[in-house]
Amino acid sequence: MAELVSFTVPTESDKTLLVWELSSGPTAEALHHSLFAVFSQFGLLYSVRVFPNAAVARPGFYAIIKFYSARDAHRARKACDQKQLFQNSPVKVRLGTKHKAVQHQALALNSSQCQELANYYFGFNGWSKRIIKLQDLSDLEERANEDTVPPLQKQSLKFFCALEVVLPSYECRSPGAGMAEEPLDNLEEGPLSFLMKRRTIQKLAIQKAVSDAFQKLLIVILESGKIAVEYRPCEEITDASTEDELKDLIQLTKEVLGYGYTNKLILAISVTGSSL
């Protein structure tokens, strides 16, 4: 059966491992390093979190490890349960407890996490991004409000970015849009500080657009180990910012790109990911 991996925060129980019976000797930081080194051999990790045992329990630690792939999590549990790993006593490893919980909207990965996931499955040279438009909306906002905004009131820097993520091997392109805004105090900002803040906001808008583009892609891991990509333009992903405010700009971007995107599955041509 094929497995689906999305560019969202993994919350499923079958992607979560609980590791306990960890020794009280090493520090939490040292345990984090050791756990990451061991479990990352089975697949890409979203997070490793180490906690001290409850006061009523004996001294020691336990950990919660999240994989992007349920298949990787199952392999790690089978290989590591009741093994000593990096300590003298064996550890216990179990999959996360299944429970009937309220379904929440998926949380989008940030730009760096999206790129890490893409690098893992597509390879460092297997994808790229192309900026279509990077627009400064700060002056537009100022002109629109110049008759009503008092001179001493704080203004803001605002940038909009439209781009596309391109996967040449899969003949797939995914558009993304993002907006970033930061208050600006004209009385306190010097020229250098202003330029640095402007560059930061530009970068943040690009990062949000990258994340938005990846949210429309779904990695399909076939039983053979090959990778396919599904493009889903209508997925509802909870992101950090102003969806309503971006709606018109995103529509304009789609018209400019003129790709006529549709839901489609693009099959891979080769195996990727060393642990697959």
C-alpha cells in the first residue's frame, strides 16, 4: 500500500514513537543527541523531545519522537524496542497511543522544514523555486491612508511574494504566495536599521510563499520504494497569516502564471531517500 507524506506537521499516532526506560545518567541534551543519531537512521525526523520522568516514577527520562513517514516509524520501533542502543540497559519503544480526538486542521511546515523534507525525498537538485513577483506594498498602503493617518503614527513594511516550486523530474510546478508585515517607527528607525528590516521582511514573505507552494504537494511513497508526487491545489492548510487578504493577489498570480493547474499524480522515475 502506498503511503502519503504531506508538507504538514505530523500528528498521527502511527508516526509517533514513545521511548522510555532512558537512563538518568546523561543529560537531556545528551540523550536528545543520541536519540536523534539512532532514530534518524530509519528516516527523516520531524522532532525529538526528551522529558524527565514524573516525580512518582524512578529517576530517568522518556522521549517522544515524530517521523514524517509512518513506515519509517514502524521500522524504527521494530528495530529499537528492547535494545540497548546507546546505554547499558534496553529501552522500550512503542507507537503513539491511538485515541479518538477532535480533528484539527493540519499545520503547515515552515519554509526550512519544507525544504528539508523536499531535499530528503527529491534530492538537493531535485527541485527549485522561481520567484514570479516580489512586491513592496508598504508605499501603496501609505498612499491609500495618507489623508487619514496622523504623521506620527507607526507605519509598516509589507511585502508580497509570488513564486513557484518546480520539480523537473516529475514535470510538476506548484505556485505559492506569501505576505509579511512589520511595524515601522519612523522616529526610531535609522537608514541601516530600515534596510535590514526591509530585507528581513522580504525574506519572510519569500519563506511564506515557499511554504504555501509546498502545501499543495503530496509525496506518495509506493510499495516499490519509488516516489510519486500529487498536486492538490485546494487543500485547506492552516497557515500563519492573512488568507483573506491574499486571496485577490493569489488569484492574480494564477492568472499571470497561466498554467491551468489541475489535480494530478506525477509518477517518479527513480528511487530516492537512502532509508526507503
